[in-house]
Amino acid sequence: MATTVTRVFDLLQYNLENFPKKEFISGKVNGAWQNYSTQEFCDTVDALSRGLINIGVGKSSRVGVMSANRPEWNLTDFAIMQIGAYQIPLYPTLAEHDIKFIIENAEITVIFVADEALYTKLKIVCEEVSSPIKIYTFNEVDGAAHWKSLVAAGESLKDTDLAPYRNAIRPDDILTLIYTSGTTGTPKGVMLTHNNLVKNFEHSAVVMPEGIKRGLSFLPLSHIFERMIVYLYMYTDIAVYYAESIETIVADIQYVKPNAFSTVPRLLEKVYDKIMEKGKALAGIKRGIFFWSVALAERFDFNNGWFYHFKLGIARKLVFKKWQEALGGEIVVIVSGGAALNPRLARIFWAAGMPVFEGYGLTETSPVITVNHFGATMFGTVGPVIEGVEIKIAEDGEVLTRGHNVMKGYYNREDLTAENIDSEGWFHTGDIGEIKEGRFLKITDRKKEIFKTAGGKYVAPQMLENKYKESPLVEQIMVLGENRKFPSALIVPNFEALKAWCGKKGISYTTKEEMIRNEQVIAKYDQIITYSSKEFGKWEQVKRFALLAKEWSIDGGELTPKLSLKRKAILEKNAEVIEKIYKDAENYKA
């Protein structure tokens, strides 16, 4: 009888029956590619499941996985889920106090970790936890239990029948607990079920046309976006390849030559900035053709006439073919999520023959709520809802959603669950949005991030930040001004681009600290802010700013693992700088 996918682990039997392949899941670890065929993958998963049962793991047990993307992440994920245990991803960059909170809150008994550094970090935390934790490593680490010892034990336990374990799992059983701290507060355990994920990848599959065979993965699997995408790849006969790291991604792309990958807008911005730097270095007719092509691409739309497409055909042959080659030469689809994608950038990539589909969702919605696809795309929006999902805009502009995508709730937090899911089943996203042309959702800001100036005017900072970030000289920016006379901004320059700009202007580039105090540099950023503010109301335009020498990071505590700004932390760390901005403005007027 043919397998129907109703629980995530059904994907394995589904793949064995429908499209077994030599390279099912592959990862580049320590510079070498490691491939698992569909059969090898399934056999290893089953042996690992038996090994876990042998050490006491069963239905509703809690097992953590703390690792960057690699095949072992998926092997452990499936081995855990098919015996009814809850898989709990831990971001490798988490602070020790957050790791301790999650271990204790979720009552984790077993954790898989990638390497020696994470093992050392985790061992310290586990020694502070009252109940014993078994740790297994993916890399071989002196003095640590290796994950393959569980596989070996499982291989000798062939009599352990996994069918009763699988049969005991219902589609609405919990698959995973994902702890999300958002931009403030203690981590919250989001309970997602098998059905949440199965329906999500089934209905998000509209983004993948037929004929896609290879998907490259580099966004963290600890985040539900990439995890769901990998399940989607498995569901649609796409082989998965894990890049070793962001540093090796250029070489990994050239090796895999992917037809698809998912990304955050920042990476596309960096690809674009690098291409533009090369374009600026051209001379004569080549330079002219390059910038003619880019200007043409900026005007890309679906209803452009034949003459536009005739010119675009020339631009693709002369210029954009090289852009395609930089991303492996065989891209069919790029899926973007996690933050707002600049519509101008989306048009340029589409014109270059590499369609980018922007989607929207949250951990609590498994994650996809809406996504653009070949059947329905509108630039500047996050697309129409996927099948089985509803959205509506509340009176205050908040986006509400209901359907198979909404989580079971927050683990052991009925109060928070009731706060976020109302009596009619609508999940309150915390995002502000509007519906375009009757079905396309446009996100305009985060509800909690909108602030009111001292003059009583509301300002939506994300819209401003996204506009200012169009400049290649702006790496990071945060607009602020709660109860202040006017909005201001903290800006972290793109120092690589700034160095190149200084070289062209004959400005001697020294240290980051000195450059942010250079009068010509400050004047340049003032020009960027003034130019980019034109389309906004006077009350929301940034009037003053400060340049910062240190980039915000996850480790520094200014960014979430999803790379969202932790606004409260940034405000606290830069309190003196902010006070100086407003004090200087007062003194200037006086």
C-alpha cells in the first residue's frame, strides 16, 4: 500500500517508494562531502531509533540537537521523531543561561552536539542541572560518547520492532519544541505538531516547479524556516546539500550547482553589492552595458511589453548570464524569508533570470502563512496565503492568522498561549500589515516596534530601516525616538564598502573608530539619510544619527538567532550615544 504522508517521518518510506536516490542528503564536513543514499539514510535512522530506545528514550521523551547544518542533524531528527520523542533544536550560538533554561524547562534527557567546542560549552551547563543528561557528539571527541555508538547498538537490536512506536504517533502529536525568545524576554517553547509541518510543506510546495533536483541549504536548521524547507525538498524529490559554512558558500554553490535555495535578504544584498562593485570597476562600453542592464532590471514587471523583454534578452546574454554563473548557473527558484526583501532587489534578481519568492510566517505558524510563487507574485508583498490558511487584518492593523499552521501552544505557558491565540482560533502575529489587490499581504512593521514621538506621531521604524539599508554603505541600522522630539538612528557602516568609497574620494582610511568620526564620512551618511527620507512624512524622517564602530551580532546580544534586532538591548548598550544625539540637537538649536 502506497505511503501517505501524515506524520513527518512518513517522508522516509514515501521517498523509498517513490524516488530513492544515491544522493538523498549530503553535507560538507571538514572540507569533504559526505553522501547518504535514501536507503542508507533510512537504515541509519532506524538503527539510531533502536539505539535511543535502548537508553530509555520513548514517546514524549525530550531530546536536544545542538549543531550547525549537517546530515547528522536530520538523522537524529528522524530517529527521535519516529519513536514519539520531542526533538528540541538548540542554536549553537545560544548563551549558557539560555541553554540551561531550555534544558530544565523542556526536561531534556539526551543531547546531540556537533563538535568539541559545543561539547565543552554544554558539559559546563549540564553539570549545573540537577537531573543527569546524556551527551553524544557528531565529531569524535576525547572522553565523549559518539553518536555512532548508538547506531552500532541499534544495529545489533534488529529484534526491536519500530512499527508499534510509529503506529502510536498521531498527526496532532507534538513533533518538536522550538524555543524562541523573540527580541525580548525568556525563551518560550513553541509546540509544533506533525500535522503543522506536514500541511505546511505540502501547501508551501507551490514555490517549487517541477524539474528541481538539487537544493542547497545554509540557513540554520534550528530555525523552523529552513527545517520546513528541507522537509519540503524531501517531499518534492529534491536532493539536499548542506554548505559547510557561509565562508565556503561560494565554492559549495559551484560544486552543487543548486536549482533552489532559501535565504535571508541580507545574503542577496551582499551578492548584489559584490556584483555592483565589480561593475563599477569596469570601463568604457562594458561599464555602459553593465549599468544599462541594471537600470533595465530595476524596471522589471510581469506586464512589461515585448520590446522590454527583447532588451532584457540582450542584457541576460551580455551581463546577467555571469550573475547566474556566480550562483552556480542552474538556479530556478530562490525563497526569501526572515526579514523584508527590498522590492528593487527582487525585480533585479527576477530580471537576471533568478526568481526570488518572498514569504512570511513565524515559528508559531510552522512557519509559512503566505508566499509568492510562479502562479501569483506581487513585488513588495509577501504573497497570498497558502492553502488551508486564513488571514485578516485587525482594527489596529495587526495581521491575524488561522488554520493548520497555528501551533499547539507555548509549552507550560497557557497564559501566553491564551494571550496570542484568541477564542476563535486566530493567532495574533504582532505584525502590522495590509492586503493588496484583495489577496497579497504586505507587512509594514512590528506592532511592538512602532513608537510614538513626543509630538504624538506614530513612526514605523522597519519601513525606514529597509529604505536606508538600500545604500551599500549601510550594514545595520536602528531607528528610534520613543517619546523624543524626532526620530534618530544608530548606524553601523558597511566598512568594506566605506573603505572603497574613501579610496575613491582620496580619504585616508585608518581605523573604524577614526572613520566614524571623519567629517567627510559623516557628511556622506547625512546625504544618504536625507536622500532616503524623501518618500516619508516629515514627522517620521530621521533628523540625527550616530555611527557605530562595532557590528551588532548574536554573540554580542544585539541580534536574535534569526538576525532580528534586539531593540531593547541595543537601546541599553547605546544609552549614552543616544542621549548625546538629542542633547547635541538641543544645544545646536540654542
